[in-house]
Amino acid sequence: MNELVYPLTFEPQFRPYIWGGRNLETLYGRRLPEGIVAESWEISGHLSSPTRVATGAYRGWLLPDLLSALGVQLVGRNAEQLTRDRFPLLVKLLDANQDLSLQVHPDDAFAREHEHGELGKTEMWCVLHAKPGAEIIYGLARGATRESFARESFAAALGAGALETQLHRLKVAAGDCVFIPAGTLHALLAGVVVAEIQENSDTTYRVYDWGRLGADGQPRPTHIARALQVINYGQIEPGKVEPLPVAEGEGMVASRLVTCPQFVAERVALSPGAQYVGRCDGSTFEIWGCIGGHCSLHWAGEPLSLDAVRFVLLPAALGGYSLRADVACTLLKAYVGEPRETSWPPGKPVIPRS
């Protein structure tokens, strides 16, 4: 066993944006600082809020420093991620106690040109909690066109209070997943808590903030000129992710949620006592999050307990591991590269699903 390669947990970084609340504490028992907590950055290599390793030989290390030290042992044989010198993904929890601003993110090419080499931002939301009737804004309403979002038309819609007629609202509930590629106009609305998997980026173009004032008593800045350049006007009334079952066995069902150039995201449901067996073979890291129930992670070292909602980073060089459900649990998995086959304990049947 390489004692310097082990499952990594992190101390979260909190963001006190005005739309946040205390739901991460009241719903999940998370220890929070005083005041509003809008976002908890669970695994982050972004220089604005990097997370520190919580335990083990690298305790106290920031994720960017760990990447510099471990390199391919951490992220795998994806040379592009190493040459960029940044960890590719960022995992957050978001508590929308109020409506978030209407916003859009650029793609990688636009961000490299206009945001000093920053990555673009493609992301996915997994809804952990939603009040009855909760909604999000997701793409454009039928009938909205590029012309209706031209600068003059957009300004007129804002002035007339008619912007919302251009926006697609989608009802969401716990367990729903929504894929938000760069260019998608979107907003979390009040009463929704999500886990977010995204590119390692903090580039957001705010389009509209519902007339809200910031902590300084002034309207928060908007970025309409940039936003109008990057909006995907073909995103007309998109729907939720339809999970694709990829494997099932005794007490386990695995589904693929998102496959895109930036990441692959999967969901694994385990019955009490069931387990998932996997292997980090050096090709890529894996991020696992327990988003419901409780499980334990077993590997060559000491087992690790995972409650909802906790995340762990498995380095690419870790080797074999298993996740065992103490009670019924739901797990979220993310990695980069091509989709991988789902594993199962030796001697147990795996039924591939197409």
C-alpha cells in the first residue's frame, strides 16, 4: 500500500451569498459558520476557494498543492488536466433560500479568450431537497429567439417586466437531475438544495437579479453584454436528465446521468448490506458522494464512513475499493474521460443495461 495515496476528504469552503440560508445545517447536520451560507465548496482546486485535505499524511494541504505533488497519481493519465495545472472538477452544495440571479456561463473557448485563461462552466445539479412546487429556470420558453434577446429587445423586456415570458420554468423534486451545459440560461429558485458537479471555474455572467440589492445597498453587477454573446438560443424548454441504467445486481442499481467532454456523472443505489466494488486503475480519479443514507468506503487502509452529504476524492492510483451500504443509500459518482464499466463483487452477477 502506498501510504501517500489514500481516499481524500476536505474541509469545505463556505460562500455567504445573499440568497443562501441554513438548510445544510437543519437538513443534514452540517457544521456551519454563523450567518447565511449559500454554497459549500466540498472539493475545490479553484484558486479563489481551494479546499484543504482534512485527514492523513496530507492534512492541511490545499488541493492545488496536492496536484502539484502527486500529478498523474492524483488525476490519472489525462495529460491535458496536468498541463492546465488545475484540478478539473469542482463539487458544491447549494442552498437556495431565495431565488438566485438569472445567469449563464461561457464555454471553454470563450472563457479562455475573454476570462484570462479561465475554464468555461458546464455543470450538473442533483436535487437533494425541494419544497412542494419548487421550480428552476432552465433554458428559454417556446417562442423565445435570438432576436428577442438582442440588446434593444432585452432592455425593453427588462423595462416592461416581460423578461419572464422568455424563460422556461421547470418543476423539480428531490432525486431529479438537471444537466446545464455552458450557454444555458438558468437560475435556482427558492426552496431547492442541490449538489453540483461542474468544471473548475467561477465564471458567471449575471443577467438579471430580480431588482435585488446587495449587502452594500446597491444593485449587484450584471454582465449582459457578455451573456448575450454566450447564450445558447437553441435551449428551448429542455427537460430533466433521464437516468440511463447501466448495470444492476443483487441490491445495486447503477445509472449514468451525464456524459460530456468535461465529466461523466453516475448514480448508484444500494440496498442495506449491498456493496459496489471498483478500482482506480490509474486512468482517472473518482469523486464519490453519499447523497442519501450512510455507507462505508473500504480500501487497503482504514475504512472511511460517509454520511449524507459527504464527498470523497479517490486518487487515480488508489487501486481497489468497495462501498458498502449500512442502510439504504444513494451515491453520486463523477470522473473524467470515457464512461467506464460498473464493477460488482466477484461471483455476483452484473447485468449490463443498454
